[in-house]
Amino acid sequence: MSKILSMQLSNKSTKPVFTTITPANKQIKCLFDTGVDMPVWCGSKDI
């Protein structure tokens, strides 16, 4: 059984970026992984 996740991409970026809210009510911006070979973290370690 497969599921589909649908998120609205930001129109403020040329990259596939979306925003979500954590259970602690913090807003985080996410870069959708489009299949790169190595994951890269591009934000603050405090987030």
C-alpha cells in the first residue's frame, strides 16, 4: 500500500523548499531531497 504526501512548495525559492510545523509549534523550512548522493545540512545546529 503506497501513500502520497503533498506539500506546497515555496514560491520564494528556485529550489524545492517547503515549510512545516513541529509538534512544539516551531516552523522549519525543509529542502526536498531530489536524489543527491550525499545529504547536506545547510542550517543552524540550534534548529
